[in-house]
Amino acid sequence: MVAKIISGKSLRGALLYNENKVMKNKAELIGQNAFHMEINHLTMKDKIYRLENLSFRNQRVRTNAVHISLNFAIGEKLSKDKLNIIATDYMRGIGFERQPYLIYQHKDAGHEHIHIVSTNIRTDGTRISLHNLGKTKSEITRKQIEKDHQLIPAQHRKVNQDINITKVIYGKCETKRAINNVLKEVLKSYKFTSIPELNAILRRFNVVADLGSKDSRMFLKEGLIYWALDDKGQKVGVPIKASSMYEKPTLKCLKPLFQSYSEQRKPHKASLQNLIYQTRLLNCSQKGFALAMASKNVEVIYRANKEDRLYGITFVDHNSKCVFNGSDLGKYYSANAFQDYFKSVSSKEEQQALFDRLPRINTLNQNSSDSLVEILLEPDFQDGTTFKSLKQRFSKKKRIKS
């Protein structure tokens, strides 16, 4: 079993993501905790009110939404009752047994998985800390559940799914052989449709493919060389010609792969779109979005100009081993769309920061029986330059003139 915890600022967004799946018959609400009524009687209003009512009890906490997914190995078929028991055991293990939460069984992937929506704000207004929750309580609980319910351990799945690629460390071993080993694994394991998409993966292992500048002879002749990179992503050493390598990863040989992989990655497009859509509902910053996607094993690569405006975005899905440019996924996932999205999130955070300061002013007015005019007229209240200081400055100017 693999457990993933995503925290965010929008309870409504996390809830709507799952409810939209239910409307499309891609998910089903199978359980609940602390909603005090049967799930078949729960309306959308009941669900939102119960969760948001708790979040309003501590408005200083911005991160109040908890969205958890529990994923099981391909071939594991679990009943709804079993899934509910596992979800209950998991929530108890991470300290959420008294929190209201909803359990959704999703049916849009090749493996069994459930989503749980909750809040970390307690009834008394205190919050449950989410710091390192995934590495501490969640990991211990996950392993115990695997043992108690005889599930396939996550470690066993990882051994079968991960590919064996060693980063190129310049000077440690022969550069040509090291680069060739990386290419051998990447070319057979990942699906990409261009050199930039290939480089999105290769850079992870300190390698980059180079076509040369557009006016160079190498570019015109469709040549291709490979460089080793240092830890800062800078080219080091001498480039290796593609034609001289054992795997022969020339541009001529790669083009048929681009066409083939373009078709092979199509079945994985929808699942990546869903992951991105789900994460966007959490109203993350640019850095926060990349971190949230990384927790789902998807790497986000931004390309920006000197003014920090995004002109490109690439997603490397290490789950399906597919690479997509944002524009290939649709207009909603393009760099321009994300530029507007991050700008909107930033604007909302600024508005929230301003709103957070308002209660202190309101408290002053509510605790005082005086009106605002009376407060301003009090002797101790000073706003800007006082009448006395103005008079002194005027007298000084008059003496200078005389």
C-alpha cells in the first residue's frame, strides 16, 4: 500500500474533486466519520458545512485541507467494507480518528485506490500538525496495515517498478560509458516525443542532448551530441557524438521513437491531467505546486524568461514513465494558464493577508463603547503632524523671513 498526503488551503476544492468523480461514475462515496448521519442522506451542503465549520474555528491557519490517497497493488481486489476498515485504521494511526472525513473509492485507474478528505482543525479550534506527518506516523501506520491486512508491501512494488539508473558523476568513471548506460535505460523506459522532452529526463541523471545552435552546421546536418553535467547543471568535459556511442542514439534513430511514443503515452494522458487538476484545486504557489506534484511522483519543470514569466512547462510522470509538455495536455495545462493561475493565487494570498489584519481593528471597535470619531478625538491619539508642531514650524519660517 502506498499512502500520499496532500495538504492545501481549499477544503471545497478537495471535496469537489471527488464529488465530480462521483457525478461521472468514476468514484463512489463508501464511508464517513463524524458526520452523524448515513452517507446516503448526506447532501453536498452537509459535507461542505461540516468541514468548513471546523476550519472557521481557527482562521489563522491557512492550510486546513487534508486530501489523502491510499493506493493498492495491481491485482489486489478489496471489498468496500475492507477499504473502509483500512481507511479507519489509517486515520486512527495518523491521529485523525475524531476528525470528520469522507472516504471515496475511485474507479478510474488500473489499481484499487481510495481518497479521504478531512480537515486538521479540531472542534476546539486547535490544529493537528501536518509537519513530517507522511514520514512519521503515516509510514509507521502504512507498514502496520500492510501486515494486519496481508497487503502487498510498497517496498516490493518499488523493486519491480523502479528502473536502475546511476547518475553520471564526471571524473568518477569513463564519461562515454556512463552516458551510454543512462541513455540505454531512459530510451527503453520513458516515453517522450522530442529532444526537449528527452532532456527533461536526462538532466535528472546529469546528461543533456545537444542539437547545436540553429545556425550551426551540426543543427543543419541533424547531428546530435551528448554532454555530462555537473551538480549545477553546467556542461563539463568533452561532448560525445551520438554516432560513436554503442546505442547509436542519433537524431535519425530517435525520430521513429518520437512517433511511436506519441501513441504509447496517450492512455496515460488522462490520469496525469487528473493529478494536475486535483493539485491546482489546492491553490498552491509555484513552488508549492511543484512540491505537491513531486509527492505524487510527477516532476514539474518550469521554463521562464528574465522577467520570471513562464513560457514553458513540462511534466515528467515517473508513475507512467511519460513526459508531456503542458500545451500537449490542453490549454488548461499550458504555461500561460499556469502563469495566470499562480498570479491569481498570489493575489488571493495578498488579499487574505490584508483580511487577517482586519479582525484586530474590529476587535478594538467592538471592545470599546466609544465611536470611531470619539477614539480619533482622544488626546492620546495622534495621526501625522500635530497642530502644535505645525505652529512651531510656521513661527520658525516667519522669523527667518524677518
